[in-house]
Amino acid sequence: MTAPTPAPTGTDWPAEVTARIESAVGAVRDKTTVPTIGAVQAVVYGMILGVVGAVVIIMVVIMVIRMLNVYLWFSPMGRRVWVVDAGASAIFLGLGAFSWRRRRPSGT
């Protein structure tokens, strides 16, 4: 068995070892944690944008229907509401039918 080599006396070896460990840990963190944080941020921002977008679309549809109910030139109010509701229903029925038709790939 050989005797252990004595630590060098002229250098600050504890600081050097600490710096090497810190650089190794930093390299591992840069390759694992940083990309994961970026992916999680993208998912969170995407979910927030999706919710805000859905709310905006719903509010715009409500606004258009309310404006048409108020500003159509038909004489009785009941007829205006009926016409606007029927038109909105036809639009949403068409969008639903189109989406239902596109639910499968074209080859099946």
C-alpha cells in the first residue's frame, strides 16, 4: 500500500475543489432544470392564452348577439330575438357539423 499524497501547501485546494463541484452542479442544472423550466413556462403561458382566448370569443359572441337584438329594425321585439337566435343557432350548427365531419382522417 502506498501512502496518501499530502495536500499541496502552496495552493488553496479547498476553494479549487469547491469551484469544480460548483461548476459540475451548474453544468448539470443547465442541461436539466433550465430546459424543463422553459417547457413548463410555455405550457403555463399556452394555457393562460387558451383560457383568455376562449373568454374573449365567448364575450364577442354575446356582444354581437346582444347588439343584433337591440339594433335590428324589425318592429316587434320578439321577432328580432327569434331571428337573431335562429341565425346564431344556424351558424353554430354549421360549425359543429363541419367539426363532426372532420373528426376522422379522410382515409377511414
